Amino acid sequence: MNIKKARGLFGLVGAVVGAVGAFSGLKVAREKKDKLALANAIASFAVAITGAALAARALRKDELA
């Protein structure tokens, strides 16, 4: 396994962990009816999705090269 592939896999793992954290934050925000925490959880989901997309692209480029 080369370094680029390992970096891409770590990026995917980080995105999954971020999504789990965002889901947890979303759950708490909904229970407390906290709009600011809800906005933070939604933004965290966006970050996790973007990170996963970047990691997937890095893995695809590595496979094509």
C-alpha cells in the first residue's frame, strides 16, 4: 500500500467518524431544541461529506495513475 492510498483511507475513516459525531450532535440538539447546536451539526455533516468526497477522489486518482 502506498502513502497516497493510506492517506485516502484515513480521510475516509475521518469522514465517517465526523459523520458519527455530527449525528450525535444532531440527536442532542433535537432533544434540547437548540437551534445553534442544530446548525453546527448540519455544518459538521457538510464537512464530513466534503471530506469523504475528497478522500474518494484521491483514491480514484491513485488507481487511475
